[in-house]
Amino acid sequence: MKNIKELISNIKVIQILGDTSISISAVVSDSRKAAKGMMFIAVKGTQTDGHSFIPKVIEQGCNIIVVEQLPESLDKDIIYIQVENTSKALGKIASNFYDNPSRKVKLVAITGTNGKTTCATLLFNLFRELGHSCGLLSTVQNQINEQIIHATHTTPDPISLNKLLADMVDVGCEYVFMEASSHAIDQNRIAGLTIVGAAFTNITQDHLDYHHTFDNYIKAKKKLFDNLDIDAFALYNKDDRNGSVIVQNTKAVKYSFALNAPADFKAKIIECDFNGLLLNIDGEEAWYRLVGRFNAYNILTVYSVAFLLGKNKEEIITALSNLGSVAGRFDYIVSSKKLMAIIDYAHTPDALQNVLETINDIRTRNETLYTIIGCGGNRDAGKRPMMAKVAAELSDKVIFTSDNPRDENAEEIIDQMQVGVPGLYYKKTLRITDRREAIKTAVSMANPMDIILVAGKGHENYQEIGGVKYDFDDKKIIIELIEKLEK
């Protein structure tokens, strides 16, 4: 229980109508959960406005309401707290309700178009390897040491986020590594958190269905660094042309990493094959089990963050070289007949290009590279033809298929993808909307030593069609089909 005065202590309040000395049992922003003794915060979302549910929450017995606009008709039995921005207030109030758990751990945020999950997960695994109690907040899963908690969003809502952080504090976590999505930053889901450092991996086109312009997308990522404290660190990719823009207004101490440009943290690729990478990081050579140039950046990001958190070079490199890949990120299997299948979450043009260029750099070219690719529905439609173009240019055979069409028509999504295929590549493309059939076709066409890339869904174990999630795991399906074919 917390009294209202404590909860709003660091909030910009316009006015209060009612007694702030009373205590509340919970903070909610979901009107369906509001009840007597709780504080309801009316947030303006992308789909609905919490203010429209105020009569409903009052009917349910909730009598403490935080608003941006007061209702036209005020109820004398209700305590109204008017603030400038309810989404910012929600984050700060949730932090206060759970005793500001982010102040009791070293919380690091990772943002960027690609690499967030890999970097956050590697950091979590690295610090566990080094003997620390840790928390992870990621797209694949949330984790408290060995306890795995299902993740519904890349970055949870402020109430769930602070509850998770409080649970992490309760079991003695020292470090927490969090993916910070552009949506979460823009929607103030991380407002009120104390972040000791943030890392920027890269930025390419994605999420323009939400941000509308690439400039807005950059501004959303930049906001994370703009809000860092003076004693935090701001780590950025100097090889990305927008890296310096992202950190230009931060109060935090800036550090850079790069493979090409002069930077505070440097790495050089010595060797790269399907078994991993031989890297020189700040003068130390070691073999790492992750594959590809894009993973060289991920490894360097993780190394840099760990160094900035006070770990020494030798212990970081030794522990990091022992870690394997993250689920659904260049996750590959080799069958008994030497057919290779790679499952990867690549769902942006840049990520797909990175994966395909990695494969092409390593393979002999005596084998055929099949790419199975779709695009998600209710997401940035502008990248669909770009994805198809990259797949057609960098693969020997391409099968366009369904990803998670959600509320869109899968056939229409594929139509939009195929617009991007240059005429000279038409003959190398197929169209099989059923994703299982697409994978089955590639497996049946492939010969020993060939390579099949199944891109777009990675770790996901479902396919969302018409608002319904069906069991679907790319990796399980391709293993099953290969085993059946090779019996």
C-alpha cells in the first residue's frame, strides 16, 4: 500500500481535487482491472483513449483517477489528479509504487533496429557466466536468473516492467539488461526508470507504420539517450551514420565502438565461417561461436558494455567466447546428408541483407541457397518490396510465403513484396502462401550441401492469422521435414 502523495511526488501536477493522504492497493491503466482502492491512470494510446473509460472505472468502484483532461461532469466522491502527460506519469507512478526498483540494480538499455535481442541476451548470459545475479527483459523472453517468464512485448508496459524489476530486486539481481524498443521509448514505457547506460546498435528502416517517417523513428531512439543522467554512459555504433546523431544531445558520457571508423572500442574480423568468428577486440584475439559480420558488431557491443560496467578485458573475452547464439538468430542445423538450414528473425531489409551476405561470404557457391521469406501484416508495408528485392538479389532461389499476416490478407502482402523483384530475377522466385508448404518445397528441392534460409520469424513458435495464433515453429518444422525426407 502507498499513499497518493508518495506516488505523485515527482510528477508535474496541474491540480488535485480530493484528499491525497489516502493509500491505494494498486496502480492500473487497464480499465478492466480497475476496482475500489486502486489508482486508474487514463492514458491516451494508439488505439484507445483511457479517458473514455472513466465512467466505467467509477462504476467499478475505482475512486482515484489520474487524467490529462478533467471530465466535464465531476463526481464529488472521486479524487482527480490532473497532470501534463499521463503516459509519463504512469511510468513514474509505477516506479514509485514498487519503491523505484531500477535504482537498486544496474539497468542497461539496448536500442537499435537490429541486434537488440542478441546483445541483451548475450549480456545477461555473460554476467551470469561471471557469477552475477541478473535479469533480462527481451523480445524472446524475460528472465530472472534461471526463471523464464513469457514476454508479450519487446519492452513491457510500465506497471509490468516495474513489477518485474521489483521481483528481480527481491532475489538479489545486481544487473538487468533490457531491450528498449522505439515504441516503448515513444510511449514513455520506460519513463521513471534509472538507467546506468544505454547502447545503440544501428538504425535502418522499420516500424514506419507507427512512426510514419524515418526521422521520427530516429527521434524515438534518440529520446532514450536524451533522457540519460549525467553519470550514465551512452555507447553508440560509430560505423552507423546516424550514431552520432542519436547521442548528440545526451548528458551522459559518450563512448563509441566500430569495426571501420576510429572509436573507443575497436574490433577486426580475422576469420569468419559457419563455425564462428575469429575477432581481435582491443588487441586481444579470440574465437567466438556466433557467425557473421553483423554478429561481430553484437559481440563488440556486449564487450564494450561489460567493460563500461567495470569488468576487465580478459574475463569478458574468456566468458564471451564460451557463449552460443541466441534462439532464432542465425540458428542453424546440418542434417545427416549435409543439408544446412538456417533460421533467423531477420524481418527488415538490412537484417535480411546482413544474413544473406554472411552466408554468401562463407559458402563455396557450388551449392544452392534457398530463401523462404514473408512479411508481417499490420506492420511497415514500405519495407515489403525492399525485402523481396534483397532476397532475390542475394539468393539462388526464393520462395515468397506468409509470415504473420495478422489482420491483412497474406496474398496481398506477397503481391506487395513481389513488386520489388527486378525482372531479371523473376525466374528464380516461387510463391507458396502456406508457410509449411513453402518450407516443405524448399526441403524437397534441395540437394546435400545446399543451404535453406527460413527468415522472418526466428524464435516465434506461432503464426498469427486473422487475430488467432496457431502453433508454428520454423525450426521444429524444418527439422521434422528434413528427417522425414532423409529416412
